[in-house]
Amino acid sequence: MQESTRYGGVIVPILTPVTADGQLDVDAAIRLAERIIAAGASIFVLGTTGEAPSLDMQSRIRLVEAVLEVNAGRRPVFAGVSDNSIHTSIELAARFGGLGVDVVFAHVPSFFPLGDDEVIGYFEYLADRCPTPLLLYNIPSMTKTAISIHAINTLMQHERIVGIKDSQNDMDRLRQVVGVCKARKGFLHLTGCTALSLAGLALGSDGIVPGAGNLFPGLFRRLYEAARDGDMETAKAYQGLSDRIGAVLDRGNHMGQALAVLKAMAHLMGICGPHMLPPLRSLSQQQIEQLRPVLDSIRASIEQT
């Protein structure tokens, strides 16, 4: 695979650090963003990992401002405008475009059941009104609606829709969607399922969006570079380390609990606090301490590679 677009590579879906009383921790967000950028990765802000649906509008805007300030044009910045209100999404897209975001992204609204006609119409309506390029975000485990292959084929003809981040954990679909994306030169495919990172890159995906990149952005940059350079044995070793992190995150019963584990691990590494926004719940101090030996073992293995 080759990095065929400036928007490819490693794009970390940044956590949203908050204080114990639920306020945005801007200082921690700035430290985390600098850590990610210094490792050669771009930032995907206000995604699922960032608990975007739980944030008020002002916190979303301030977080994007903070990321852009620390980034200072070094890497592309992706910002989420997903909302059940199309008007809110359009308003956020306009605001983020004015601030200097490179690409905005959105998943489908997550309340009403949607067919292909509604999905296509929704993204076309949004793209027509976005001042920046728009990235499709497919995450049916959360929205309950997948962006179908037919919908992708149709939407990729829109000049303002530049690609898709596909977080569906489905190898057959991954193969199909990468093939579809290659049909339009420069149309971006990002593998959003961390467990399929190497598989996606081997198929020709332009980049990966690993939540665990908040902890170890350098690991995923090395995975990406090894795959890009055709060193698949090295890339497999890095994917194995990624899978060890994934096994820890998967101890929860659902995505919200996995995110709480991820934040707790970040807390143990001194990156940010462990606090989650309601309705998600933070881990107890006892649960956090139980993660320490596992995290130390993973860190030691990464340092040895």
C-alpha cells in the first residue's frame, strides 16, 4: 500500500479529557494532542472515542480550537459534526471550517431506521452545505445503520465527499469497500477497526484510526510504515501488540466500558484523568489499579520492539 493522499497515515481518534465534575480539561487535551502529533500522527477529534455525543456544543468547539492551536498546521485535523439534527451538523461544519479544520466527518443520525435513500440523501444534503471536504463515518455498532456498498458507490461521486472511515469489524466488507474506494482516484479509505489495521493496509487502505493510538501513537505509526514498506513480518508483530491492547479494552461488555478502560489506562500513563461523561461511567480506583500490571507488561513489550 502507498499513502495516496495527504489525509492518509495514522489518524488517532483523540480522547476527550474531562475533570471529575465533567468539565473539558483543555490542558490535558493539549498535552495529549501534542503527544499524538509528535509521533507523526494526525488527529480525529469528536469521534466515538472522544465521547462526542455527550459533549455540549461549546465544549466541542473549544476542544477543536485547542487541537488546532497545538497542531499549528503540522498535520491534517479531522473534526466530527455528527448530530441527530442536520442543522447542528451544518452549523458545526461552518464553524470548524472557519477555524481551519481540514476535513469534517459525520456518521448517520442514530434514532430513526434508515434505508439507502435516506442515507444517500442525508450525506448529499450535508456535503452540499459543508465548507470543507466531508468524510463518511461508518460505525453501525453505534448508529445501527451501515452505509451500504451501494450508498458508498453513489456518494463517492459527490465532489465534496472525499472518503470513508469504516469502523465495521467485517473482513469481507473491508475487502469490498477498499475495492470500491480504489475506483475513484484519491478517494480516501481509512480502516477504523483497530483489529483490522494490518488487514486494511495490506488491501490498500490509506490509513488507520486506532483508539489505542492515544496510548501508543508511535506503535501505530511503526505498524503503518512497516506495512507501507512491505515489511509484513514486522507489521504483524506490531499488530500483535495492538491486539494485546485490544484484548484489555474488550474486557468491558460494550463500547462505553471499553472507552472507560482506555481512559483509565491513559490515566495510569499520566496522559489525562480517568473521568467519563454521563451516561458512561468511570472505572473505580480498584479497577484502575488492576489494569496497572497488564499495562506495564504491554509497555515493556513495546519498548523491546
